[in-house]
Amino acid sequence: MFDLHPKLINFDLKRLKSLMDKFDNPQNTLKNVIHIAGTNGKGSTAAFLKEILEAHDFSVNLYTSPHLINFNERIRINKKLISDKNLINILEEVELKNNLNPITFFEITTAAAFVAFKRFPADINIFETGLGGRLDATNILENKKLTIITKIGFDHEEFLGNKIEKIAKEKAGILRKNIPVIISKQSKDEALKTLTNSAKELNSNVIELDPISKDTTLGLVGDFQYENASTAFTAAKFIIPSISLIKVNKGLARTSWFGRIQKLSDGKIFNLRKNVTVIDGSHNQDGAVALEKYLTKEALGKWNLIIGMLNNRKIKDFVEIFKNHINQINAIEIPEQTNSFSALDIKNKLDTLGFNTNVSNSFEDALKKVDNKIPLLITGSLYLAGYALKFNDTIID
């Protein structure tokens, strides 16, 4: 897939629309489509919503990105990752009909999801945008039951702009006329104002959020997850007017979403260290704030850090938010990612924060260097989180 298609951002929906025409536009026949955009919390919100709906005996198809270990993670068909056989058959079919026309990796993946969801129907179809909203490949979806906008923050400014209002406007591009929207709690007033104004222009009713009590048990770690759970609960109530709170709590408690403040409890890394190890795919300011709150609440003293990051990220700004919790930094280049910062680049940027950053040639090398008597945080990118989980022999299902 990576060899066949450029892994680049190219906002032109004509390519995908043309390809979907050859399949008679399966995306337009899907029922109960829920479309989610936002900077942070999309995946967690989708995971909570999926579990609540399944606890009420609804079948759910879910499309998310990126994958952490296996490509199949992107397309979930009714409680299971799409099988290798079905995935390969659909991808070959999509490639054949595309007939070598230029198309991006994410577009061809989205095309496969549309075909898969048509072929293996579910009661509810949930789609997470890849980047932005208005020009995201998933936004050729027209027949939507509900749209959701999670927390807006700064990310991908080179594509979405460096003003929060502009980023929010791009995310609001998934809204449709007369189709209700749920807007998650926003940390920036300008984002909320932009989103509500966009909804008003389209006569899109903004559904009031139903809060989730902090006494509720969640399957995901971090206080910020209560906001994502609240958004998911509100969406579920819209779908199921006679919702069961017992089943809601069951769904929230059993939710898992890998690589998001994930404390290892087994696997290769866990067995090597025999100490607290947390893997988190955060890479922007809001993610760093969530990490800072988590580290403060855990109160385990200083942590060691293994960090790798893509070279379009503001790594110094990211680490500065939680630097008071860090003992020692170990910088690595993210394996298999050509657009990653080099370990030396990271050292040069983070040493200005007062650290004497270690440079490691590999993830394995960094893991050997860290003190097992001190808790370890592995963060900076979902790609690094995925590599670490794969190294740990974690199974995502």
C-alpha cells in the first residue's frame, strides 16, 4: 500500500468521488452514519460510543486511523477487525477499479472502508476523519445521522491554518444541513463560537452534552476521558432514546483504545522492566496538557522519557508542558518513519529546556538505557506508540 500510493496530504475529493462512482457510491447507501471530526479525542469518543451501542445489542462498523500495529485496525466489522482475507479481496478490487489513477494512501483506505461497510452491513456506521473535516476523504459521506466535533486545538497547522477559528471551521466542514451535531467541551472559546455559528448557518441542531459522573468507571485512563465519554453518551442517547444506564456503564467500563495513556500490564517491555511503563501517542499541546494532568495525579515522582516525533511537530512546546515531571530524556528517531526528527534533532531542541538528552540509535537501545527503578513514559507519536506496542508483543483485536 505504501509503495503503491503516496503517503501525503492532498485535499482533492474528486479522485475518491470518481473511484466511488465505479462502485455505485456505497457510502451513500450506508445507514445510521455517525461522522466524527476534531483535534483530540476522536478515537476515544468513537471507542466509547461503539461499546455503549454494542452493550445495547446494536451491530457497529467503525473506521479509524492511523493503525498502530496492523492495517486491519482501521476497519472494524461488528466487534472484530476486518479479516485478512476480506481486507485483501476488497483492496485488490479497489486497486483494480482505480486502474492506476493517482490517489493517496488515505483515500484508497477510505474507499476500502466504504466497500467493506456496504458488503458487511451494521446497524450503525461510525467514521472518524483523518485530518481536518471539510476536505477529508471521509467527507464525501452525505447521508449522515449525526455529526460529532471533539475538542479543537492546534495540530497540522500547515494544512488547517494557525488560527483556532480557521481550524474549527475546517472541522465544521463535516456538518450537514438539518443534521444534528454534538460539540464536545472546548478549551478555547473561539473554537466553540465558530462551531456553533457553523451549526446555526446549516440549521444543524446542537445537542446539549450529558455529563458523565467522575464516579463512573471508564476503561480508558485520564480525567480528560470523562469528556470523551460524555460526548459518546450524548450520541448514544440520541440513537437510543430509551437508553439503559446499566448498559451504558457496562460499555464505558469495557472500552479499550490502545496507545492512549496505556499502562502496560504484560508483554515484553513489562517483563523487562517490572515497573510502571506508560505508552501514549500524544503529539500536540492538548495531548501534553492531558499527560501533565495524568502525571500529576499519579504522583509517582519523576519519570524517564523515551520520545520520538514527526518533524512537523513542535517538540519543545510539547515537552515543556510536562517537563517538571521528567527526570531523563532519551531521544530516538521513530523507526520506519522517514519524516521523523532524528534523535540528534530532538536532543538539540530539548536541551534548551535544561535537559542533557540521551541520544539512542533505536527504541531497543533507549529501553536498555532507562533506569528500571524509575517509571517510564513513551510518547510523542502514535507511530512510536504503535512500534512500542508491537515490540511489546501486544495484540490489538
